[in-house]
Amino acid sequence: MDKNKWLRFGVGIIVLFLFGVFLKLAKPILVPFALALLFGFAVSPALNFLVLRKVPKSVALVFILLFSFAVLYLIGMVFYSSGKTLADELPSYTEMVQSFLERIDHLVPDPRLRLGLAEWVQGFNVGQIGTFLLSALGPFLSFMSDLMLVFMFMIFILGGRGRLARKMEEAFESGPASAMSRTAVRIDREVQRYLAVKTLVNVLIGLLVAAILAVCGVRFAVLFGVVAVLFNYIPSLGALASVALPSIMTLFLDAGFTFRVGLVLVLLTGIHVALLRFVQPRLMGKEHSLSPLLVLFSLFFWAWLWGIPGMILAVPLLTAARIIFENVPSLRFLATMMDR
């Protein structure tokens, strides 16, 4: 008995290892497919709305795909061009940052308690951040080059929606087919609602972030808006980064804490709290909370496996898995373990 137990354990480890190798090697195909699934679920409500309004499904599908392609291509180009401009200009901010950090160091009255920032800033070079930023833009631009593959997958994903229940009824007996069909429809509806609402809220946050920064005269407002859309797929950490990055930029531009810095910080925090804490739960109708440790592990794992696209997909994939586990009685204990 013990021998069989250890044998199953060893086989399980080997299978997990081979599965990880497969995910790594199949990245050029799996990443576009996973993104197509995410986008497909996010735009499905719009497709359903058009079909219910008597628009032919083929016409509605073409419209949704063209609109999605235009929006994603525009966002990608804005993100890349603004990010490249920011990376090119960062070396000119070195002296500004050095002056700001030196002022912080001199605010400490006792020299023995100072942090030593005056010495550290001598070797500080913001241009190194620019080099890192340019290298980070590479995977994103690579994703944009695969955009056509993403939309090819989306055509088949959206075109085949609504047929799963009928296939189950044909493949299984009436009793099991009915139960499985209801479960599949419920899972599909909950995942679709989660991704559609999450995407809508993220886009609203991105638009408001860009508008606030533009009104306040902060540079790269559109770039920070796009970053907010992407980062807010990550619970808590994404919102924190969406608020912190433009606030730090404003802090450096004003060479200290000014009224504009405080205004940006308060307004960005306010829209994140309002939309994420009040609007999003009401639209979803059901909270899908996840363990922070599990979210962090998932981010690290998918970032290592697939890079920046993996970080964007990490939490939506985790939430989709939790929704599936919730709706399958034999796997419900896993959903409970994943809860906060």
C-alpha cells in the first residue's frame, strides 16, 4: 500500500513537471490563446446584447472583433510610444531626483540619524530605470505583433459560444447531460460576468486616471492610464501601483510635497476606492475573494512562466479556476481553500 502511495506521488510530481515544461515551451501559442479567452469572455456581454437586438450574429461578431482590435492596437501603440519617450527622458530627471533626496536627508536635524541619502544619490542614475523600462517594453511589443493570432482564436471562441449545452445533451444521457449542462452554463455565466465587469471597471479607472493627470498637468497621463487598466487586474497591489507611480512622478516634478501632489494622491485614491470597493461589487453581485498569499504566488509563477502577459493573466485565471471549483461539488473544498 505504501509502495503504491509513493508511486502515485512520484508519478504526480513527474506529470506536474512535464506540464510546466509544456506551458513554458508552448508559450508562443498558449499566451495568445489565454488572452483570447480573457478578451472573449470580456466582450461576450456586448455580443449577446447585439444578438438580442436582432443583429445577425456574424455581423455582431465582426463588429465586436474590429472594435476590440482597434482599441487594443491603439492602447498598445500609445503604451509603447509613451513608454519609450519616458525611458528616453528619464536620464534628464537624475539631477532633479538627487536634489529632492538630498532635501529629504537634510530635514533630519540630528546628523547621526540621517539616512545617508546625500552620499547615496551621488551614484544614483535614473537613466538605469529607463534602460529597464525599455527592456520591459520588448515583451509587450512582441504581444502586439501576435495580436492577429489572438483575434484568430477569438473568432473561433466567440463563434462557438452557446453550443456547449447542446453538445452535452447529444453526448450524454438526459440526466447527467442536464446536470452537466446547467453547471457549464453557470460557470460560463459567472466567469463572463467577472471578466466583463472587471474589464469595464479597469477601463473606467484608466480613463479617470488619465483625465485627472491631464487636468493636473502631469506628463504621460495617457501612459499612466493604460498602466492603471492593466495593473488593476491584480488585486490591491495593482491599485497601489496605479496610485503610487503617477504620484511619485508628480512628487519629483514638483521637487517636494506640494498641493498638486496631494491633489493627485487624493483623487487617484478616491476613484480606486469608489470603483473597486463600491461599484465593482455591486456590478458583479458576488465577491470572488482570493487568498493574498495565493495571489502573490500566482503572480510570481505566471510572471516567471510567461512574463508580463503572465502577470496580467495570473489573477483572472486564478479567479476563473475558483469559480469552476465553486460550481463542482466534488471540488468545492478547493474553492474554500483559495478563499481569503
